[in-house]
Amino acid sequence: MGKLLYSSIASLDGFVADGGGNFDWGAPDDEVHTAVNDLERPIGTYLYGRRMYEVMVAWETMDLADEPSYIAEYARIWRTADKVVYSSTLGQVASERTRLERAFDPVVVADMLQASSSDVSIGGPGLAAHALRAGLVDELHLFVAPVVVGAGTRWLPDDVRMTLALLEERRFANGMVHLHYQVSR
């Protein structure tokens, strides 16, 4: 049985994008990106909302010739994983190993987790909110960027309450902090 993981990079005040929709302030350096690769390597399937998929699909065709090894490794991890995109507006997907679903169904996702031999990652705060409300998320991975942006898209929904157990924390030289929590049931 796979676990459902929600990972994100957020500002100290809890936003994944600022009021203008920008998230460049959270770009990981080589040390953080290498740690992200370590977390992503066991992922067998990514679940995305439309907006997150539209950001992530660049990894499908990115020219890796002049990229550092940690970038090339992430592209390989992303390309070899299965992807499910939940959208009622997206016409078609633009990546291999990807299927389009029109609606998020918690029962179907629970069945997917039960049948999975690897972990599943859910990406994007909108889609993750559905999984959090349904009680499907097993672990949270938050990379806190050393910035306060004041407004924008929150990484967690306002209407969810969870008790968490801290499993791990890690500080990076660039000031980011990784917090790894297990959701208590």
C-alpha cells in the first residue's frame, strides 16, 4: 500500500505563490533540489490539478544538455512516474505516462493508494485540499523559504484541522527548512 504525500515549498507565512502568482522566491538551490530528488525518487504516481500540471509539464521536454546533474535527475524521476491530472477544463495532456480525470474522487484515490506498491504525491494546494479534507494524506513535506510574501495562494486550506507528528527536520545553507510530518489518525 502506498502513502499519499503532500510536498510543497512555501513562504514563512504559508503561501506557495505570492499575491501576483509568483513563486520564484522559492526556487530551490542545488542542495535543496538534491533533497527534493531524494524525496521524489520513491514516488510512483503524481496527482496534479491543472495549474500545477501546467507548471510541471515543462520537465517532459526540457533540454538537459547544459543542466546540472540534480536537474537532469529530477527530470528522469518525473518522466518515469505515472501522472494523473484532475481538470474539468484541460483539453488534453502533453506528457507521457499521464491520464486526465475530470473530477477528484476520494474513493478512487483511496483504492489507488491501496493497490499501489509505491508512494503517491499530490501536487498543488487546490487538489491537495480535497485530499486533506477526505483524510487521505499520510505525510506532509514542507520546505519553508526564508521569505514573507504577505498574501497569495495558501499551501493549506483554512478549513482543515489535523494533528501531526514531526518525523524529521533539516536546515539548509540557503535558509530553507524542511519539515516532515506524519498525519496522526
